[in-house]
Amino acid sequence: QVHLVESGGASVQSGGSLTLSCVSMNMNFKAYMMAWYRQPPGMEREQIATITADSVTNYKDSVKDRFTISRDNAKNTAYLQMNDLKPEDTAVYYCNAQWLGYALDFWGRGTQVTVSS
């Protein structure tokens, strides 16, 4: 059974930094596109960063130049480095894995990030 486990969420002050990790289990990690989503309180879940199996990255405009997605295939882990955090970054952050050719799509349970001003 595939598992994705996020960690690294915390409460920080505005301007601070955090690194989220997403460890995968029981999947061919290197074949998957990995993504980070977030869901602010009372709002819809939104995609904020993706990294393909070939390590091509893409970002939502509101996090571009502040957040960096990366992957370590040897550790079956994806990361989200978040710098210059703002109160509007407060959300539950979710890890997602997709293998598009096989219509495989998995989610973690999320990790809470709270940014205070």
C-alpha cells in the first residue's frame, strides 16, 4: 500500500522559513510527478508547486521566488523549501504523487503551517 507522509509543518513568524518533507513508501518514487498543494482555512485546496520525474519544476505565481520544490530519488522524498513566509501562507500543506501514464494518484494527510504577523 502506497503511503505519503508529510512532516515539517510548524508555527513561525512572518519572514521565517520552513522545509516540508514528503516521504513515500511502497511506490516507484522516481517515476512519479510530485506536487505540493495547500488548503488555507475555509478555502479550496490549491496546487502550489510541481516537480516532474525529470525534475522540471513549476510554481504558482504567489509562491514563485519564495518556495522551492525538490526531490531526492535515493531517499524517496520530496521537499518544499519555504522562505519569506507570509500570514497568507497559513494552510494545511499536502503532498501528492501522480503517475499520469497509469492514472495513479496518491495523497498524504497533510501538515499544518501557521504564519503569524
